[in-house]
Amino acid sequence: MVVQRPAESSSQQGLATLHVEDRNGVVHELEAVEGWRLMEILRDHGVGMDNTCGGALACAECHVILDVEWARRVPPPREEEIEKLDELPMLYENSRLSCQIIWSDEMSGLRLKLAQET
């Protein structure tokens, strides 16, 4: 007798996920990879990170707003990031540059919103 296993669902347990609200208000659930910059994850999934400086802190086009609950759980910004954020025309309490946040699986469930202003 041959026993078939049920097909695995696309939302397997254990996959690290990132929840992103794009500039049109659409929420995307993205699979994230340990050690990648948030900017790279967003770019590779096609969610608003097309024209970036590659993480060199030169453009601030990767400006995101972290969910209030998550802002405390992500490593704090370094001085260079704070200086670049200060150059933006619109800054929010939980503004960050996604090129400066390195994904770790402890961040699974992170929620953020792409900033309208760059």
C-alpha cells in the first residue's frame, strides 16, 4: 500500500516572515533570509526598493517606518544612519533605513511600512 503525504502549504512553519505595507497600502508577507539587509529582501521581492544606493547610506530611498511594537526589538540605528535620516523631508518616530537593518530570524513577524517620502 502506498501512502501519500498531503501537499505542504506555502506558509510552512519555521519560515521567517516580514510583513510590509507598500506605498499603495497593500500588505505583503515576505519570506526573509538570515543575514540579508531588509533593503535586499524588499528589493528581491519587488516591494519598492528598485533604485537604491546598495546600502552605502548615500540616498535614503530605503526609508521605512517600523511598527511601534517592533521598533524596540530591532537593533538601534548607528550615528551614520541617524545623520542620513535627519536629511529626509519627512521623518517619523520609528523611521529607519532598511539598508542598515540586518535580518535575523528573531525578527520573524516584523511589521513595517514603506515611507511615502524619500
